[in-house]
Amino acid sequence: MTPCGSPASSAWGAASAHSIIGELTAWRSGEGAGLHRLRVALERRAGRESLDLVIKAKPRDEDAMDIAVALARTCDAELGRQVAAHRTRIGLAASHLREPAIYELDDSRLTRHMPRCYGTWRSDSSGGRGMVLESLDGLELMGLRGRSARLDARPHPVP
């Protein structure tokens, strides 16, 4: 992947609070899978500016499915058996290939509704893949039933 600015950068915010399977997969594999926030300083003609990015590193699908099965078994033996029996049907099979491929599409019908993608990568040695995306922190979103909500990186308690 080609960098999209100067090398001046710093981590900011917290890691993912939204994917327990992603976090456990990263922990188990020792790989950097998950969401990572980065603030990059860019030198422009008009001066220096910062760009907040989200690095989304996808674990191999087999690793994610293994974690899903282990997590299900921790909750309930029967649930674990069912998830193991149907592991390729729970939405994780080929997800490490599918999501970056979607971000690589050049179709404005999709891309106008997605975070801006600054680049994708593939690692043949680890099987990992990922994307460098614009941060959506602070955007106002339209929720269900017409209610608006703020999007930010902080975890929120479940009511």
C-alpha cells in the first residue's frame, strides 16, 4: 500500500469496542487485527492539516470462525455445537476477502454511502487484509424511527 501523506502520525482513541470476535482473534493470533485509530499530519500547499483515519485490519476468516466457535462454546455447549456445525454460514467465511473487495469497487452508487477508503492491503504470508478508512467520529447519523444519533469511538452501555 502506498502512504497517503507525510510520515508524521500518532495513534489516538481506543481500539474497537464493536467486535468481540475481532478483538479475541487479534489477541489469539498475535496479529494486529481489529480497528486502530491514527492521526496523520499532512503537508499541503495551504499548510499543515491532520487527518483522522481508521486502520481496519481483517483477520483470516478461519481464525475468526475458530474464535466464534470457541466463544459460542463458552456461552453454551449446544450453542457451541451449532456454531461449529454451521461456521461457514455465520457471515465470517471469506469476510477478510469480501470487505476489502467492496472498498476497492469504483461504483459511486456504493461509495457515496461508505467511509472514504484511502487504500487496501493484502498479506500473502499471514493471509490478513485490511483497509485505511476515513474516521466517522462525530458524524450525526439517522437512527431507526427517524431519531438522530452521534457517532463516536467511545463504547456506550447497552440499555
